[in-house]
Amino acid sequence: MAIDLSKLTNAKVKAAILALQKGDGKEWFPLFSADVMFYDDGNQMQFNNFFKKALGHERFTSIDKVDNNGLDVYGNFHSNQWGDFKAFFKFQINKAGKINRLDIGQFN
């Protein structure tokens, strides 16, 4: 299902969300630094293992708000495992232009 990505103003974040929506690991993983820090609801997780399972099974169903100079994305989210809920993805990008931290979680 296509969603409106026009609110995404940061090119790197937009590329990541597009790859997530398509479930495309070949596009997703190269956007991130080798030492990326990843947190799910505040718990540090292993990035590669998590997204090898999640890609193709999790996606935004709407982008409702973008904040923090385009780095924080909020919206409705669908997970084949966990159902539908509101989620955020907060990206940090290093000087080399790679995403070096991603925080995801649920909000009300």
C-alpha cells in the first residue's frame, strides 16, 4: 500500500522509510553505519537480526508527523506479528552521512 511520503524532508530518512515500506534489505542496510546503535522501546537490540526479520513484515500505514529537522517520523504502523499501532522512528546521521542510531517505539 502506497502512503504519502511528502512530509519526509530528510533525503536519508526518506530513503530508509522507502526501503522499509518495500521491505528491501538491499536498499535498507547500506544506509546505516557498521556500528549502528538500535533501540526498540528503549531496549538496545541487535540491528541486523531485528531488521532481517522485520523487513517485508513491518511498515508505516501513514506518516502523521515529521519532527526534529526531518529525523523523527511518527505515524500509524503495521506489524504482521504485533498488529496495528502508533509508532515513531527517530534517526541520527553521522558526519559520513550514514544513519548511526535508530530509536523506534510505540506512542499514544
